[in-house]
Amino acid sequence: MKKIALFVMVMALAVAGLSFAQAKPDFSGKWLLDATKSDQMGGRQGGAPPAAPAPMTVKQTATDLTQEVVRGENTMTTVFKLDGTESVNKTQRGESKSTAKFDGAKLVIKTTQEGPNGAVETTASWSLSADGKELTIVRTTQRGEMKQVYAKQ
């Protein structure tokens, strides 16, 4: 009987250790794109240079992640539910529908938005560096993959 009790206690500690190791990261903070570590975004239409990196503020609760990007006098806010249910956001290009859920220590956000040639799907994988000072977002679309690295301010 003592062996069974000991076995149960050891297993409970092991499961608790796994739960602790799988803690979800908190992406909250003010972030600025580090262009030296990020893929080049390229020029805009007509050969104009790309816009300067916009600061990004992320607020995370147990249920939601809110992302605010400020460009000049315009602020774009998107909110994602973290339980995998659909979130609907209005953007400059119309309405987008997203699902967000954790895959281990990464947050994976899948977004669909109607474009002039049909639906455009994007997958963004968010991850934090071990020290929490860098946020890496890898976006995958039909056109390929782009990595953006942000430094915590």
C-alpha cells in the first residue's frame, strides 16, 4: 500500500512539473521592430520606401490578447480570444476573422480576410526569447514566410 501511495505522489509531482513547464508566455508590453533581425519588408507600390517601424503595444489577459499598432495619428487595435474561438476585427482592408491558441510556448493566430482575388489566409506564430526581451512573429501566407523580431521597450 505504501508503494502505491509513493507511486501516486511521484506521478502527481511529475504531472505538476510538466504543467509548470508548459506555462503560457505573456506577450504584454511595448515592442519596437528590430529591422536588423527581421526580414526586409521591401518597398511599397510605386517604389516608395517602406514605412518606419511602428511601435506595438500588447496587452494579454487569461482570455484575450489585444494588439495596438500606432502609425502617425492612426491606431489599429486587434483583439484575439486565446481559447481558439473566432475573433472578428475591423481593419483598413475590411473585416478579418481569426482564431488564436497556444501550441506549447507559441501562440498561433490564423486569420482569414477577403481580398480582391478571394480570401487571404495568414498564420502568425508568436514566441518570446528565454529572457522575454524579444518577441518573434513568423507570418506565413500564400506568398511565403516573413519573420519580424521586436525588442521590448
